[in-house]
Amino acid sequence: MGIATVTVTVRTIARRARLASVSQESLELRLSPEESKALADALDLALEDDQAWFWSEEWQAGERAAEADLAAGRFADFDTMEAFLADLGLDLDQVRQA
């Protein structure tokens, strides 16, 4: 299986995952042996040593907590950096001087 085929297969899987996410549906993948190999190869490439920290259990626990906060509406939107800093009890001049 060539690089182009792997890329197309992984993009197809990613597209299915995005569609499921947007529609808030579960994603069930039934992969052919070729698709499974393509996904494994792509993940191996993506998970080089400089990316390994992201897949640690500690980091993934934080990712799950952040997703739960978003799903529960525990977040705030800010129109400006100044509004964000004010919410933290800071002002832009304080941050610039730090």
C-alpha cells in the first residue's frame, strides 16, 4: 500500500470521525485489514517521540476533562484579550511587564 493510499484512507477515517463529532453520534469503524494497517502506519508516523507526551495517560485525562467542561457549557468566550485578562483579575499592562 503506497503513501497516497495511506493518506486517502486516513483522511477518510478522519472525515467519518469529524462527521460523527459534529452530529454528536458515536463513531463505529469497521476497518479492512488494509485500512487498519494504513491507520496504524499513520499513527506511528504521527506519534514520533516529540508527540508522545500528548498520548500519556495524564495528558489524556486532562483532554477528557476539558471535553467534559466544553460539553457541560463550563467555558467563557471573550471578545478581546483585555476582557479575558480582566476575567483573570489582570490587565494588559501587568502582563506586558511580567
